[in-house]
Amino acid sequence: MKRIPGYLIAFCLLAFGPSCSHVSSRSYATDIFDHQSKPIRQATVIPLVSTRTGLRFGPDGAGTESRAIIAIGMPFLWNSGDDLLQPGLRSSATMLVPMVGVGSEVRVYKWLVLMKGYQPLMITNEKSSIYYSGGAPLTAKGQSNPPFRLRSGGDEVRRRIVETLTAGQPDKNAIGAIFDWDIDRVYLSEKARDLIQMQK
């Protein structure tokens, strides 16, 4: 029986063996209270995210990467105290073979919090800004540190935002104006639209 060369076995193990994966463990557990200082429950949160993919080589991680795509992320129901950084909003990387890895970098710039009976709240992630220079990583308009507070009312503004986000043909410019950010892509599934419309 002919013997298989050692270098061929090593190559097969590296190329087809199990890969090593890593998902970012950063947490943004945050408290938001209503006008009676009670923790809010079942708010709809809509993230503004950028994603890029890259192929990395060597110990310093140098390599090529795609252009960052700014998009509306999948909305989700959220309770005060939970993590604003959902599993789908985390950066991840997989080592294909030693010194070669592929990954996706995900950054969340803002979270829009919608809750029936309350004014919309925009939370900004200062750590995702190139201008970040310390202090609290999360801020909201007129509120510099968590816990944040929702103000009652704002029905007309909230309904207008809901209608813009769930329109049959989403207007990138109109949605960008809501987030005060240039957006490359808007796609919301029926489930996503339902989560937003329930706060109308």
C-alpha cells in the first residue's frame, strides 16, 4: 500500500479541518424608563448599522476589506435592562487556516426607540464615531448618560416615522433624515414592518 506524504495530510487538515470562530462579546445593556420612572417593556428598537467584510492575513491582520454599507438593521422588541447589541449586530471572525481569517465588522451608530404613547428616542453610540474622545459611550438627545427617559406624547411624529419606515417603496433620503445619516440600503421584511407598525 502506497504511503500518503506527510505534507499532503497536513494540507488536508488545515484546509478541511474545523475552523475557529469568534463573535464580539461587547455589551450595551441599557436602562430606559417611562415618565413614571418605570422600566419600559416591549419597545421596538431599529438599529442603524454599517457592515463590511474582510480577508485577513498574518499576525498583524492586514488584508483587504469591502466598502462599509450603511443600512437599517433588523428591528427587535426590547425591554429596559437588556442588551441593545443583539446577536445579529455583532462583529464576527472565522480563522480558515492558521494566519488566514475572514470576518464581518459590524458597527451600530444609532438605535431608534419607538414605543406607543411616547416620543421617539434616538440613542447614539459615541464609540462608533471617529470623533469619540471619551465619556459615556451612549447618549440621547438632551440626555448624556443612561438611564434614559422616554417623554410621553409625540404621537404625530412617531406615526410619521412609522409610515416612512414601513412604506411600500422605502425612501432612502427620508429614512436617512430620520437618523440624520446617509443610508446606502433599506430593506425591511414583513416581520420587521409589523414590529414597527405595532408602535404606531
